[in-house]
Amino acid sequence: MSDVKTETPISSFRIGDSAPRPDGIPKVKGTFAFSSDLWHEKMLWGGTLRSPYPAARINKLDITEALLIDGVHTVLTHDDVPGEAVYGLEHADQPVMAAEVVRYEGEPVAIVAADHPEIVRRALAAINVEYEEMVPLTDPEIAESVGHIHPDGNVFRKINLRHGDQEIQGDIQVEGVYEVGMQDQAFLGPESGLAVPGEDGGVDLYVSTQWLHADRRQVASCLGIKEEDVRITLAGVGGAFGAREDLSLHVHLCMLAMRTNRPVKMIYSREESFHGHVHRHPAKMWYRHHADREGNLVRVEARVLLDGGAYASSSGAVIANAACFAGGPYRIPNANIEGIVVRTNNPPCGAMRGFGAVQTCMGHEAQMDKLAVALNADPVEIRLKNALKTGDQLLTGQIITGTAPVAEVIRTCAEHVPSSQESSDLMSLPGGAGRTADPEHISRGEAIAVGFKNLMFSEGFDDFSSAVCHLEDGVATITCACAEVGQGFVTLAQQITREILGVEEVILAPAATETVGSAGSTSASRQTWMSGGAVQKACEEVRLKLLQRITEEHEISIDDLVLVEGQVLSLNGDFSISIDAASENPLEARVEYRHAPTFPLDENGQGDAHVSFAFAAHRAVVDVDPELGLVKVVELVTSQDVGRLLNPVQAIGQLEGGAAQGVGLAVMEEVLVAEGNIRNASFTDYLIPTALDMPPVEIAAIIEHPEPGAPFGAKGIGEPPSISSTAAVVAAIREATNLELPRVPVRLTDIVSVEESS
Amino acid sequence: MQAALILMPVTVARSLDHALAALEECPEALILAGGTDVMVQVNKGSLSVDQVVAIGRVPELQGWSREDDWLHLGAGVTYSEMMGKEISSMVPALAQASRTVGSPQIRNAGTIGGNLGTSSPAGDTLPTLFALEAVLTIRSSAGIRKLPINQFVVGVKQNALQPGELIEKISVPVLEGSQEFCKIGPRNAMVISVASFTLLTDVKENQVRSCLGTVGPVPIRPTEAENLLSNGVDWGKNEVSSEVLDAFASLCADAAQPIDDHRGSAAYRRHAIKILSRRAACRIFSEGNS
């Protein structure tokens, strides 16, 4: 029975191998089913009416005309929400649909289900809403001091982090004010899903998301039904980057399906998507760094203001990160950091890759460069001199017990000699295809930046993942609710299972709430550690059960057995049995995995709030056309601390993709918001880097020092690439132009002063 | 209501006569070529369409021909075709402009006729076509008429095409001399123009022709600047003085009528024209000392 399955080529990739993604070829060929491809024979189409105003009172909401349209099945408003009227990741403050007021442009006001998308469009147009416009609160600087725009107030969270001596002064002081614009995650697969009403009064929801069980909790609460009556299955996700951590169309779809008793599908348009998910928090930051004459950091003072937009989302955790990591990966004995995130009538902001650490990295790295200038020191040396290492204290007072190869990250990145790719093509200069520059118009700049952040959830959150391993006839089936959003867990789960069980065939069951407990969110660089850890633990339990069974049946000591290539062998070679045969009677383990506990921050922002940290450095070379303000990033070198490399190809993909997102924030990516209104809700005007904007990423070093406590010693790697890349690029532009450039993205007119020239 | 949904007739024209007949029957129909602009508007909901005449498969609108010193481009000639060896050797600036349009997929679908039909101030081929004083052949079932481009593109997304008409071809002179097209956008490819500039030389006539893009409701010929440069160039040496170059750039910038919008400020656009015009001239002529 062990020789029947030889026809299928079976992968044997284990830990450390570049296992190819099972969904890779289907995605390239276009056969992969994304959530927007969901279909049901009897389905209706759903749509959402959104507020055109960032702040308004709803004086009248009349759906009569819309209901009269042939083909319209239902129109629902705030009054129809069966359960809790509000939801939220950390704090429920966001209405399923607006009641009396709208607080941001694009806030849902009514939803429709109809036979055809065009009928949906007409029905939405036929809904009569009378708004009374209000003056929107759009300046985060004044949010704390003006009247509340929400019953919960205008301050989401304020952190006063005080560490060490609060008065001490350094001989050398540098100061700066910095600003980061609103970046969008710009995933390609718009929000979409399908809800199917159940005969039992429940509902099945197929949706692209980052955290199935958090969705279930919020959806059930708003529908007023039990959690187990909401069954959520992951649909094909076309990118996430934080933007799918919050609910979008989830409750709306379920309400429409349950009201019409028909399956309902919804897809946001691209424009709607820009209004339908949270963005990266825009930041305003003030810094003062103190150092002694040798360049040792003495103290950092900072004030970080984030604009959270209309609703809380994950703002509280984002500002905690911004404050905790405000100083960068340096030894800073004394600090006072004020972090505040406020509510405005701007688009809601929440999770995005890097989560608070991106904004402050741009600030602390600009400060380190200023310090180097003030000391007449080398920017690399001053970073090395202050680099954090294991045993050092963070600004929170926490001592780093894990690996912290900051100096190694900086040094390898600084010393790497890139392969020269000089081109004489005009299109390789700033301006690209527009052929605006000749070589003599170009200034070149080079700079380095380093950053870090926490891995996994912090501040005492009960952070866990769940997995089931089922072994039968030599085939392992892994069930885990980890949302595959492109990061590669589907590959990794198979590698881990093969590594531990010695089997070749590993089946991944669909990620769903019905079959397994929560895996936690695919965010915070946490799934390799958390769901990887859960899969490892489940497989190890099954392995033990298998060996115990053999031990009992064959009177062999468990210590004498090994699992190799589908066989269980005794070390002396006297005994062997195929895993297929040994698992004819199935074996199963269902586990929960937790990382070491963390603790809340106290009133001074002190405490062991984080589990582990990952570090990365980037060195950028840019060409700038100072007369036109155009920029071309010509070289990007990176080093990253990964703990242990589990899948080299996937790791490189993360390092490249994250750096591209960082380049985007440095030179072009910004949601332009004027008086609360988004002015560029399209990929025509929200620009992300093309192949002519993004140089090849040169990897100087992938640094492997196994992290104690981490499964296989591996750290999460998804976020660090997008933290210091932005800071490095803007610093290189400063070098090329001798301009202060305190804001990203750097705009044409930040470089060229038009008043002078015209 | 549902009946209206099902009936959005699309005529996929197989010949010019077929297309013209469909347009005669429904003169207000939307003419669909590559769809790279129109479909974005339709999908966004900002353009409602009752009837479509698709001309992408009309053989008479495809391809190009050379007739003495004139190049005739079918309205269906794509940006990719204009970047090809043959057209780019005859009208290099048109090829350079085509390369700045969108992505390869968009350049394979989008057409010169579509660029003209849209008549956007940011239309990438328009400055070069203005500088060349292109002549459009416009056809309806009633016959043809010819129109110089500056009488065709008359305002922001406004043109002289009448109901029932379509653009059949665009004719441009093949000049002897260097050509330069430059375009600014805040991204190095796939970007809407913030400002663009074209400079063509005609060494037989010892003249330059120029045009500014995206800095006015329609492309602008800076005639004063053109005259200054034509007269200032030493055509024998292909040389021009720094003073003339400076004056040319200033006159080009003066001719601009830019606006502020979310893609760029008027002041930056005017400044950009000044820089681009001087650089383009420096690529064509050597800068001599006067």
C-alpha cells in the first residue's frame, strides 16, 4: 500500500529550501480565484451609498424611490442593523452605516441588493439623502482642543513615554520637524465577497481578509447572532498590507443576504476602495536629539502626532509603536516621547506594513544625519556607535533578551559594493520615459538608514494561533485559519510539516472559522512565528503519537526511531515501517500556540510590552534633476535580520516588495486629502512605483542568528523592508540637493523652488 | 428598467461603411477604439453610454502610408505602432511621445485617433501633431472633410467632431531634421503629463516648430519663440548662442497658460516649460558662444 502514489510529482521542499508557492503559477496564469471571482447561480449584487461630505448631518434619508425600481430586492440603512450599530478592531466606534451624522467622505449610508450591478447603481442614485454640511475637522493639530466630533471624543490615545533623566542636556543638540503623508496600501484586488444565507438563521461569508476570527466576532455582534452562526471562509486575497484588517463590506453583505434570503456578492470599484479601507497615518513629528561630543546619544525628546481620521481602527496600537520605536534602534539612556493620535474628519487610518515605525523612522534617521553633520562625523559611524544590542534597554525600559544584530545590519549594508548597472539610456535618468534630462543635469546622492519594529502583538494582548494536524495514510492535512494574503504561509506550512513528519504530501485545508480556532491576524510580521509555531506544535504532537503507537506495537524504544522520507526507521536499521502504513489509523492533534507573554505600558510608557524585534538597513543612491524636481532611485542595498531563513525565494520577495513600498512613500505615494476629500482616488493619480522607478534590490546580507523562543529561530520578515527604505531614499535626495526636505513623499516642488525661477 | 439594461447595443464595425452606417443610424453613439480612456470613464460611472460603435476592427482605419513628404496615419494606429522603426524614423517626436503613454498593454490598445477624439489637454501626441500642423480626414456617411488640427481640438476635451462623424486618418509632413519630445510627470513611466514640450526642426526651410502640452486648454504653439529660434540658429553650423537659447526658453514659458490642479501647480508648469524648451533645443543645436 505504500507504493501506490508514485504518479504525482510530490514536492520534497523542507525548511530552508526555496519551495515554490502552490498558488504561484495559477496567479501568473490568471487562473487563481480571487474574492472578486466568487459566484453563485442565485446571487444578487450588492452596492453601497457613500457620503460625499466629510462632515454632515443627515436630515433625511428616503429609500422609497430606490425600492420601486424593478430588480431591486432590498435597500437597508442604519435602522436595519440588527445588532450592535458600531464595530471596530480595538474599540467599537465605527457605524455599520451612518445614523445621524457622517464623519468622513465615503462613509456608508445605505446598501442595496439587486439583480444586476447596473440596477444597483441606479438604485443607489435613487436614494434621496438630504445632508446638512458641517465644517469638517481636518487639522489634527487642533483636534484635541476643539469640540468633539464623536461621542467618544477626539483623542484616540495619548502616550507620555518617560525614560531616565527628564532634564539632562547633551552638549550637541539637533532639532527637526518632519512630516509623513498619507500612504495607501494600494493592493490590487479590491474589497469583494459573497454572503450566503444559511437555513439555520446563520450566514456563510466568503471574503478576502487578514483575520477571519476577528471579522467573525465583529460581524456576529453587528448582526446580533451567535458567533458560531457566522461562518467565514477565506476567499482569494489580492494583497492586504494592513488594509484588510478592518471590516469593510462584511456586515453589509451579510445583512443583504439575510434580508433577501439570497446569496449576495459585492465588489468595490477602485475609487470606492480608496474610501473603503484605512490608510497609513499621516504624521507630524518634532524631535530634539542630545548627544555628547563623542557622538553618544544622551537623550531624545519627541512629539509624534498621528491623524487617525474619523474612526479608531487600530490607531491605539499604531501610536504605541510610533512612541516605543521613536528613537530608532539605538541605545538612548534618557527620553521623553509624547505620542498622540487624534480623530478628525479625514479618511480613517489604521494598519499598514510597518505600523507606526515607518513614520518615526523617517524622523529619527533624519535626526541621526543631522547629528552626524553637527559632530562632523560619518553617518555610518555614528549609527554604529549607538547601535542597540542584546542586553540593551529600549525607551520602554525593556531589556532586549533576543537577538539584536543592529551593528551587523548597518555594517554589511554600508560595506556592500553593488553591481554597477549604469546605463546611457535617457530613460534611465530622472524623468524616465519623459526624456527630460541629460546626464549633465543630474546630481547624485547616497545615504543609509536603519529601522526596527516589534514582531507580533504587544502590550499584554493574548496573542495566539491554532492549528490542526491530521495524518492518515501518510498524507498530512493542516488546518489553520491563517489568512494567506500573499506572504507565503501556504508554502511555509507545507515545509514545516514535511520537516517534522517526514511526509511528502501535505494538504492545506481551507482557512475558515468553522474548522479551527483563531490564527490571529496576518499582520505585525507575526504569522511565520505564530501560525508557523502552531503548525510546528501540531505536527510534533502527531509525530509523538505516531512514534508512541509504533513503540507500543513493536516494542522499540522511542529514542531509537527517526522519520525519514516517508519511513519510520530504527537507528540500528533493524526496523522500518512506512509512514503510510503506520498512519492507516489516522492520528490528529489540535493545538494552540502562544508567544511569551507581554505586559501593558505603565503611565510613563514603561514596561516589557514586546516579544521580539527585527532590524533592517537600507542604503539608497538617487539621481536628482534639481531644476525639475524629478528623482530616480538608482540603487537600493539592504541588510536584514531574519533570525533564520526558512524560504530564501520568499524572503527575497518580501525584501524587494517592502522596499518598493518604501520607495513609493519616499517619492510619490500619497493620498491627497483637501478639506477632508480625497482628490486622487484612482491608480491614475495615486502613483505607485513602476519598473522605471524601482531599482533592483541588492541584498547585502540576510543575517541569521536564531531567535531564542522562535519556531526554528525565525523572525518575521514582512515589515522591516518598508521601514528604513523610505528614510534612506529621502536622505539620499537630501544629499543630492542640499535641501532639508523634512517631508515625504518628496514632491517636485519640494525640490524646485518655482517662485524663484518663473 | 431591466429591458434598458439588456439593450446597450454595441456595433462591432467590420468596415468603414459599416461603422459609418451605424453612426448614421445613431449619431450620438460612443465611438470606441482602444478604450484606454473611454472605458476608464465608463467604469468610473462618469460617462454613461447608450450605444457604442466599436471601430477597432475596421481595416480601413488601420495602418499608415507614405505619399511624398506626407505620412498618413490611420486613426487606428496604436502607440506601439508609432514607436516602431518605420514611423519613428519619419516622425521621431511622435514615437517619443507614444513611449510616454501608459504601459505596454495600454500602448498596444490605445490609438492616435483615440488621443485626438479625447482631446485632453494632457494628450501626449497632441503637441507634436500641433507642431506638425497635422491635417485630419473626417468622414461621415455624407462624405469627408479635412480639418487642420488646431481647428479640430478647440478646448478642454472639446473637438470639432460632429455627430455621425469619425476620424479616418491623420496626415503629417515628414520633415528633415532632428526632433525632441519631453514630458514631465511625478513618476518615471505610466503617468499623466504635468507639462510637455515638442521641438521639431525643418532644415530645408531653416525653421523650427514647437508646441507646449498640458499648459493650456489646448496645445500652444509659442510662435514668437519659434521665430526667434529659427532666426537665431546658425543653420550651417547647427549652432545657437546661449542668449538666444535663454530668450527662446523665456518666450516658451511666457506662452504657457497653465492652471493649478492636483497634478501640479501653474507656477511649476511654467517653470518646467522653460527648462524643457532649453534642454530640447540644446539636444538639437550645439550651444555656441556669441
